[in-house]
Amino acid sequence: MPLNRTSNRRQVSISVQISRVVIFTAAIAVLLTMLVMMVVAAVIARGAAQDRAHTIAELLAASAGVPLVLRDAERGREVLSALSTSDGVVRAQVTDRDGAVLVTYEQNSGNSATPTDGWLAAMTEVSAKNRVVDSGDLLGYVEVNIREQHLANSLLQFAASGAAVLALMMLIWWMISASIGRRLSLPLTRFSEVTRKIRDTADFTHRLPTTHVSEVRRLSEDFNAMLDVIQRRSSEVQERNTELARLAFYDPLTGAANRVLLLDRMTQLIDAYGRGGHPFAVIGFDLDQFKMLNDQLGHQVGDTFLKAMSHRCKSELRRIDTFARLGGDEFIALLPEVDSREAAHVVASKLAEAVHASNHVHSLPISCTESMGVGLYPEDGLSTNELMARVDAAMYEAKARGRNQIRYVRDVSTPERAPQPEKADHEH
């Protein structure tokens, strides 16, 4: 009996044995490739999520200084409110330097996907903590937690579909092993080439080509679908980061720079002056009669005026200049490489004309004008706070002395009249 069994086993043809080896090797290769791609995709996506978390934490830290200094939880909630439109941010908080929580943001359950429990949730959730610093002093910390739920779902779907495809391949092998052995080598070679390219270059635009082997084709479709999800999510993260950066550094109504961006660029100019000795000028102005415009015609007309005025003012400045809105009707123009009062006066006059020209958007008989203060660095202040305070003082002196004037930090004895609006500015 044992001899007969051995004889029967030896009757298996070489082609069948080769087919078995090919199918077994192909199954192992596909399984390993799937595992490698899952790990690579998870690592890359986790790294992208970590970078996103750090970016959000840095942007929030740039705006969290004032709430921490004032211990103002309401302002802290306004800083964190931008996270409500950011998919994946499950938690964020602002704490002072002693660890006391000022304000916390929790993602609403209605805006989040079904949570993933266990190790997969831990693998897809990342956190970032950023210091909030003002003039070198530590004010506190901003911590952000991000959970990439779509990554977890994609990995689970990919694992399940891959397992199903592998099981189907083994079943078909018992029926048509020879045919599978002949046809699988080329598609698997292509599969391996594409996975190596993605692993080596982290470029998820590569796709598996269509093949005539149904099992490999299904696996390719599932794999390409996972790559589509990863690529789409990566693009969405980049777009959201761009939008968050815009909200953090620019005024949403006028598109002008906000206080954070203005002070950052002014600090850079002060540092550059220490290296190369390049002075700069600061022009601050407050709108006259703007409250009357808002009260009589409404905020919609007031907003239209502010947008039109900001557009005109920015068009009068150079690309290297910064036009910022500090809030309400107060604006600042930062002028690098402007080193004299005469040069600053030319720009101030153009800005005044831009303000006057914007009065066409309303029907008031009285034009909105401006009270301007002009300062030069370093002669009018050696720090951002000192220079800004003196420019503000000159601006308010211009307003106190009758408005529609240009005043200078070092010379406030003789007011400079700003250009008067033409009659056509009030006609519609």
C-alpha cells in the first residue's frame, strides 16, 4: 500500500508542479506586496497628518497670544472656531504655561465619521503641540489632535478586499492551475513594479494597468481605488491648510493682511535692518466719517466701501509693500526701503486719493476721508511696539486737529492737508 501511494504521487506532471509553485509564489508575493503597501500608505498618510497637525498648531499658536495674555476664553474660542470646517480635527486646546486649560475644542459628533476603535484608531490619530511665544516669552501651548478616519476605512477595505481576492485565487487554482500559472507572471510583475515606484518615490499618481487575469484585475482595481482615496485626501489636506493659512494671516472682508502678518513682516524688516541697514516707513490711517456711513446706510454699504478702498490702496503700492487692516476702519501700510519723509509723503498722498476715490460707492453728501500718521524706522522707534505706538499717536493727533491730515512722528507742528476728493467722487 505505501508503494502504491508513492507511485501515485510521482505521476503528477511537471507542468502541474510548476503551476503550483507559480501560484503559491504569486500568492505570497501579492500578500507581501499588500502588506508593504498598507504599511507604506499608513506611514505616508500618518506623516502627512502629522505635518498637517503641526501646521494647524503653528497657525493657532500665532493667533493664541492675545487670548492667553488677556485670559480671554471667548477670544480663545474664536481662534479655535476655524477648526469647525477642518475635517479630521477631533480635539484642540489652548493652555497657559502652567498647564491650565484656557479653552478646548471638541469635534461635534454630527460632523465626524463613525469612530474606529482599538489599534487602528491609535494608528490613524496624531497630535501636535506648539508653543505660544510673544517677544521670546512663553505664554502657553496649543495642542491639536487629528484622526484620519478615511485612512482607517480605506486600509480596512483594502485588507478585506485583498483577502477576498487571495481566497478566490486559491480556489480557481485548483480548477485551472495550469492556466493561472501561465497568466499570472506578467501581471504580478507589473504589480510589483508599480508598488516599488510608489514605495520609492511616494508618488501616488502611479496606477496598476488593466490585465486580463480576473483575480489580479480585481486586486488592481481595489489597490487603485485605495490610491485614489489617499491622493484625494492628500489634496484636500493641502487645500484646507492653504485656506487655514489665509484665514490666519489675512482679513476675510478686504483681503488685506491682518495684524499677525503685519507684525511678522515688520519684525523681519527690523531684523534685516540689523544685517543690512535698510530703513522702512509705516503709514497708519483711520477713516473719518466712516461711522456715519455705517449708521445711515448700513453695514453692507460700509463693507462695500472698505473693500473698494482696500483694493484701490493696494493697487497704489508695490509688490514688496504690505497693506493691512488692524480692525474696524484702521489700516497700516508697511513700506520697505522707503527712507525719507518725502518718499513716504508721496505714498501717503496716493493712499489718501485712493480713499477719496472710493466714495463713489455711497450716496452720502459727506465724503469719507482719512487721518494719517507717518513714521520712519529707525529714527521714530526701535521696536514694533514703539514705532506703532508713535504712528498711532501721530494719526490721532491728525484726527484731533481737524481730520483729513497727514502728520509725522517727528514733526507734528504743521499739518499736511490730504488731497481733497473731487466732486465726481460723490456722484453715482
